[in-house]
Amino acid sequence: MGIALKKFTHFFSPTMSTTGKNSDLYQSTHNPKKHDISRSNTNESVDHINMEKAAQSTEQPEKKLQKSRQAAIPIDNRAPNNDKFYITDIINATRDKLKPRLPLSPVSSSLSSASNSNSGTSKDTLKNEQQNDKNENMQDRKVSSSAKINDMMNDSNTLTTIGSKLNKIVQYGKDYSLTKWLELEYLEIQGSGTFGLVFKSKINETNEIVAIKKVLQNNKVKNRELSILKNLNHPNVINLKCYFIEKSKPTITKKNEPIYLNLIFEFLPQSLYQRIQHFKTTATNIPPLEIKCYMFQLFKGLNYLHNCNKICHRDVKPQNILINPDTFQLKICDFGSAKIINPLQPNVSYICSRYYRAPELILGSINYNHKIDLWSAGCIMAELFLLKPFFKGISDIDQFVEIIRVKGTPNQFEIEQMNGNYKDYTFPRIHGVSLGRIFKNVTNDMHAIELMECLLKYNPNERLDSLNCLCLPFFNELRTNIGIPNKTIQKLNLFEFDKTLEFNHLSPKESIEIELKLFKKS
């Protein structure tokens, strides 16, 4: 698969001691005659092995030391008690076992899961779902979008050039049934992707800066984004102001009439991804208070989506989170992959950008829920500290391996909870490592570690929901308002909740318990 298997210093660069037990450990564990990768040596006593080797050794100490120095190879610090070659063997065995089971395409992923599922889901239903969702995963799609973007820019009937001013009839209002004329001035391209283009623009009547997302519509694929956005109203979710639809005339080369959906949003200057890159290029860490502010707002937005609207975003990542770095304001955007989750209906597993994809999606689950967004949130929080993706696989199989490197092998119950089709399947055993060890060089805040551990669980049912995440001690600094300069964060009104809406899914007893934790001052 072309995977660089010797990349074991992803988070650490330790070197193995060339004296004493460590060198003996390497020699003993790397003896191919004594080592069988079909079973783990994690229960063996390392001290016993070292003592036995020392007793059998007849080499002179000087020669032994020289030989140890030549043979010394770094240990993978994320898998204690296992040397590098042992880890390589285990990872190879894991990849080999995953290859025949993990589907390599969206269609095979969903259909194979459906055919093996006990839920009775029909393949036809899942095919329709697959058709609706086929354009939703942006990171892993290999089809170039440059041709589509050029068509959008050069279409003479819907010409969109920088500096141009267009008069459009837009739909707006509470139910978007009202119409009015607006003069829109296109200032610059803010972003592009397989979905289309995003322009920074200005409404000349009010001089308001807005973002216009221009998307080529496919009549064969149901577009959920507009219908979902019409019903959302929350300070941490992007606000759709109005929209308009453009129809281009057919040409000789294009017999079908292209249709463009133009969504007009409030404007925020940066994405969270750009903010991370800023700190990465300046070789400085993001201030802990800023991280807390962003994560608090992310959980507020997710709670609104999950518990108030039953919406699963399905592509939570730094690129889909907009911020204002001056005010720390945050809003979740890009609902092109979002869906109202019905537990009785199947969902495609080939969704969400790879680095932030929950393990149950990698294993092909079609019965997942909003907990996949919480795994993504945990990955984002880790990235805010590390300034790089926490799990960075180069394929679906490699992504699962990267997760195992850190978390260790899931047990049988966890595997069953991710995808019941794997309940009788045994993965090679490998040690994990505590998150505290991984993050020790970037934070000593154990409350931050606690929150990430609550999110990055193999078992989706064990992941802490977004509202309870807000109650954890990690956010106590925001509750007390101690040390917050210039009242910048207070202006965000972080602790203002519409309780009738945002606590509506709770019982009266649960609501009281949440309020006591959420608004506790110490």
C-alpha cells in the first residue's frame, strides 16, 4: 500500500538507551525464533526476560555495550513494552486482516454492511441514500473540481467575476417566502472545493459584508443543505440570510440547463484551520483560554444541532468551523453533508473527512448517530493543542491503524458497538498510551486530557454528549471569568441558553442537574 511503516516518531522522538535493560529488551523481543506475531507478548514479564538474558550472556561487558550501541533502535513510545519491530509486525498483521474486510469504495462499504446487517435494511434504500450522499465527502474524493469551478466563473449567463456587481432577486424572511432586489458586489474568492465557490461579497444597499456560496445543483441528487439551513438559528451556527437560484441557458456543449444555488451567509474572516496554520507558522501555541472559548462554542453549536434538531453534521473539521480571531466568535458552517438522523433508516458510512472520521465509520457502520460528530470534536481539540491532525492516515485502513497506535486495540465489546459485523473478529493486540503522555509537551492541564478522553472513545455510546462536555472542569475558567482581559469573551454571552430549546431533550431532573454543573462558579 506504499505506507511508510517506519514512521514511529509521529508524536515523540525518543531514542533507546544503549545500556542495561533496554538494549537487552530489544535483542530479546526481536529474536524471530522466539517471537510469534500471531499472539501478543504484552503479558510477559519484561524483567524476567532481561534477567534470563543476562544470566545466559557470556560476552564481555565492553563488547556487549558496543554491540548494543550498534543494534540500538528507537522504541515506539506510544506502545510501551513493545519494540519497533514488534510494533511493525503487529501493524502489518492488522493491515492484512483489515484489507479483505474494509471496503475500498463508498458503494461497496455501504452495500456490504447492509447485506450483512441483521436490521433488514434493503439494498435499494441504501443505494438511494448512497446517491444522495455521494458528493458529501470532500477530502477523499479524487475527482478534480477545477473544471466545475471554471465553468462557474466563465458561464456567460451567470457571470461571477471579482469586482462585478449583480442585481438579484433573493428569497429571505423567517420562512424565506419574501423576495427583494439586492445589488451584490463580488470582492474576492474566499474558498473553493468540490462543492463550488465561496465569495467574499458586499450588499451595496447596506454595505454589509457577506459570504456567498455558489453550488452547482444536481437534479438527480437531493440537496439537504438549503432545507436544513432554513430551520437553523443559533449563535454558534452559521446564519443563512437569504438565497437565490440562477439558471443558465443550455449551450451546444451543455444540453442540460445548469442550475446554481447561491447561499448568502453572514461573514466571518477565518476558518479554524487557518487559525491553526497561523500559530503553526509562527511556532507558537494557541493560548489555552482561546482553545477553551472555541471548544465551548463548538459544543454549544453541536448540542443545538444534535439535541434540538436531530441533525448530524457528518463533516466536522477545522475547515468547516468559522471564527473571528479578534472576538473569539465561532460558528459551525458547511451543511452539505448534514442529515437529520433517523435511527430506523440506514446511513452511508463513507462520510466525514478522513482525519476526523470516527472509527465506526471506518469499519463501515450504517447505523451510526450524532456521536460521530463528537469524535470529530475530540480530534479538533487535539489539533488545537498539537497544531497538526491527531490521527493522520493515508487511507481508511491506515486511519484505523493510526487510531490503534494511540488508543490500542479495541476490545470485543467496543468492536461490536462500532459495527456488529465485526463482533467475532479478533484484531492483533497492541498497547495504547495515555493522552497525558502524548500531550505532556503542549499542556499540563489534566482537565483538557479528561475532556479529550471523554470524546475519543471507541464505543460511540461512551462518548460524552456535547451538553455534558460543557459542564466539565476544563471550562471552569470561563465560568468564573477570572483572568479574561478586556471582557472580550464575556461579550460572547457563552452562558446564555434558550433552556426551553437547548435543554428540551432532558427530563426535569436532568435539566436541574445540568444547570447546577453548567452554571457552577467554582
